[in-house]
Amino acid sequence: MWDKLCIFIITTALVKSEYKYETKYFKVPLDHFGFQRKETFQIKYLVNDDFWDRGSGPIFFYTGNEGQIELFAQHTGFMWEAAEEFNAKLVFAEHRYYGTSMPFGNASLDNNNIGYLTSSQALADYADLVDFLQDHAVTPKYPVIAFGGSYGGMLAAYFRQKYPHLVAGAIAASAPIHMFPGMTPCDAYYRIVTSAFKIDGSQQCMSNIQNSWSTIRNFASNATNAEWLHKNWNLCDPLKNSSDVQQLLDFLQSAYQTLAMVNYPFPSDFLVPLPAYPVRVVCQYLNEKLYGNKLLEGIGKLLDTFTNYDKKSKCVDYKKGSDYGNLDASGWDYQSCTEMVMPMCTTGKHDMFEPQEWNFTKYSEDCYKRYNVYPLQDAARVTYGGDRLQAASNIVYSNGLKDPWAGGGVFNTVNESIETVLIIDGAHHLDLMPSNPADPSSVKIAREFHKTHIRRWIQKFRK
Ligand SMILES: *[C@@H]1O[C@H](CO)[C@@H](O)[C@H](O)[C@H]1NC(C)=O
Ligand SMILES: *[C@@H]1O[C@H](CO)[C@@H](O)[C@H](O)[C@H]1NC(C)=O
Ligand SMILES: *[C@@H]1O[C@H](CO)[C@@H](O)[C@H](O)[C@H]1NC(C)=O
Ligand SMILES: *[C@@H]1O[C@H](CO)[C@@H](O)[C@H](O)[C@H]1NC(C)=O
């Protein structure tokens, strides 16, 4: 019994382990692509060199994405585990305009200051940082491997493409580099969200959600009922008008996306605190055909699990919309209104959502109203190559088949130096998470695949 208890304590400790690092700052120019703006500011980066072979050990470099970098350092266990094996130094760099890497302090996201938030500026920050980590050596000593998940995965791949002299290779996990206009059908993402609910939950769970939209809309249009929802769903704010109701529906839609993305086989607090297999857990309330109030009660329980699994939240803050959770990604809306235009739509036929078409004109107008800028549909493709990767090398793209972002992922091996790995049972960059006893074998294979390539790139660098 004691043995079992000890094993339990050890595994719990592993899952909960906190990685230790030093927090540092690095000075970068506000504008890498012109000489007129002379301001500089500091980006944050986190370092651990406990395992590092200081002679010639590799540098594992996480290209930070849209959020505070600590979150990614704490959840990218794969890098920590591999660092020990490869005697690598770990560096996690924060993306400008996120976390505390703010060029204009708390006024950075104002319309007149936000203009230097682009992926190219962020990559140029990372390039300067890598050059600094190499002591500005003309012939760098340490092989640098870039890692990233999601937008961070796109950046890892782009980093290798744009700066191959600085980066020996890149692991691009769940990187939707094909999620740009003309490359992927706009309904791909929500189809995968839907199939996650159908497969990990049930057909019935999926169709209950599909029917819930009109049920909620009709029900909430009556003030007495709207007040019932406010109380029974424990909403922080009452539903006073149709725009409140729309916000609540948008919140639900984004909850379903998040649940599909982080449908990991172990409990995780990556985006929000959730149990193992959260889709299965929330679907237990919706596994039989439900109508009217019963359906609303089921969705209410689902919402409670999503927002209050750790029993710390007082009420459902539905007005936070897609900003809900641990990731402070407020700058992302600007990025998607400029260079990161990812068309999304729903049909209501192949997915469980209300139909909503992709209308770039409307999208542009909304961006203009909010930020005084018009998005460039083709910017990302022209800058980074879209699906024309023939001239790139030393990148592994991984995708989990259960991950909605896989809809824009790379699945075809281009040649022996651009490879892809499929994780059949994987949600959003599961391969970057710390290894866990509940891991499916597909993710173990993917991690070995990554390590084989990292080894190869390091050898090539040393030759
Ligand atoms: C922004 O920062 C300034 C200077 O540190 C401070 O005085 C001000 O209260 C802050 N404003 C907000 C909205 O946090
Ligand atoms: C709203 O719903 C309540 C409770 O179901 C009902 O008594 C009332 O008549 C409805 N009000 C309107 C305006 O339909
Ligand atoms: C797209 O949006 C624009 C601007 O809001 C509108 O004028 C146009 O009719 C919309 N197109 C379609 C096909 O709905
Ligand atoms: C794959 O791409 C790399 C990088 O451009 C190139 O050196 C190599 O020749 C390509 N291999 C094949 C088989 O096309």
C-alpha cells in the first residue's frame, strides 16, 4: 500500500512539477527594418543551463508566441526532458507586445503604438538574441534548435526558413502555416472541433450542442428566462439584451474550441484548469437526447466544468470572450487584423455551430474600426512561402489529428529535410507537453521522431 502511495505521490509531483529558470531581459530595437525610430526596449527571456555542456552543447530556443512566456516554459516539458538528454541550454524568449515585453509599457496596445507588433519584428528580436547567445561569433559554436507550438510553431519554422545561418533546425508543433486564404477550406477548423465532440464525447453530445443555439436564443429572449439563465448558469453579468446573449453564445463557442484543443489525456491547467479528456467529461451531461430546460441544465453543467474545475471561480465571466483563460493574448486580435488572416467559417451542416460565412470585406471593416488598419490577406503567404516549402530544410511539422488547428497543418513530407509526423490521438501540440503515464503511443513515437531529427541537425552543424 505504501508503495502504491509513493508511486502516486511521485507521479503527481511529476505532473505538477515546476521548472526553474532565470528571468533575463534583452535590449532590442523598436523597429528592425528602418533606421528612423531609435527607441529600444527589453524583451524577456527565461534561461536554464543546468544540463548544458558549456563547451559545445546545443541551445534549445523556444520562439515565444501570443502570451506570457512563463506559461509556455511551464508547459513545454518535452524541451526540458530533451535538454537533459542532449546537454542543452534552454531559452524561452517572449514575443514582443506580450507578457511584459512591452515597448510602450501599458500603452503598447494603443493604436498609435501597436504598429511594431509583427511576426517579422519578433523573429528579428529572436535573431539578435541568438546572436548574443553565441557571443556574436562569426562562426557560432552552439547548434540552435528552435521549438514552438501553435503560432509559436509557425515562428519556429519561419525562424529556420528566414535565418538558417542562426538556427540548425526547427520542431514546429501544431503550426497552422496553411491556415491562410486560399490554402485551407474555411470550415476545416470547426469541423475538427465538432468531430472531437462526436468521437471523444458522443454523437448525441454533438447534436445536443448543435440544437442548443436556437434553444438558448429563444429562451433568453424572454426576460424572466434570461434571469433564470443568469442565476442557474451562475453568470457574472445578467443577459440584458441581444448583444449580451450573443456574447454568451460566442463564449460557449470559444469554450468548445478550447475544450477540443486541450483535450489531453491528463489534467492540465495550460489554458484553463481542466480534467483529463475534458471533452469526454463535459459530454457526460449531454449524452442523451435533451430538450428545453433539461438541455439548458446540461449546458450549464458543462459551463461549470469549463470555468470552475478548480473551484476557484465565483461566476462565469462570459463577457471575457476569447480572452478567457491563462493566455493573455490580447495582441493577437491586432495580428489577425494585419498579417495573420485566417479565414474561419461554419456551415451548421458539417459542424455543430450556427452557420456563419467568411466575409473578408466585413472582417476588414471591423479591423479598420477597431485598429485603424486594413488586413493584408496575402501577407503571410508572400512573406513565409505558404505551402511552397521546397527551398526550406531541417523542419519537422507535427500535428495531432484531434487538434482543430491541424486543419491548417502540414501533412506532406516535402523532402527528407522537411518532414511531418502525425499524432493520431493528439490534441494541440501534445508532443510538447511533459511526458505522462497516460500518453498514447502515437505521441511517444512523435517525440522520438523529433529527437532523431534534432540529433541529425546537431551532427550536421558540427560537421
Ligand atoms: C500605466 O502606467 C503608468 C506609469 O507606470 C501609470 O501611472 C498608469 O496608472 C498605468 N495605467 C494603467 C491603465 O494601468
Ligand atoms: C416569459 O416566460 C415566463 C416564464 O416561462 C412566462 O410566464 C411569460 O409569460 C413569458 N413572457 C413573455 C413576454 O412571453
Ligand atoms: C460582406 O460584408 C459586406 C460589408 O459588411 C457586405 O456589404 C456584403 O454584403 C457581405 N457579403 C456577403 C456575401 O454577405
Ligand atoms: C530538400 O531540400 C533541401 C534544402 O533545399 C535540398 O538541399 C535538398 O536537395 C532537397 N532534397 C530533395 C530530395 O529534393
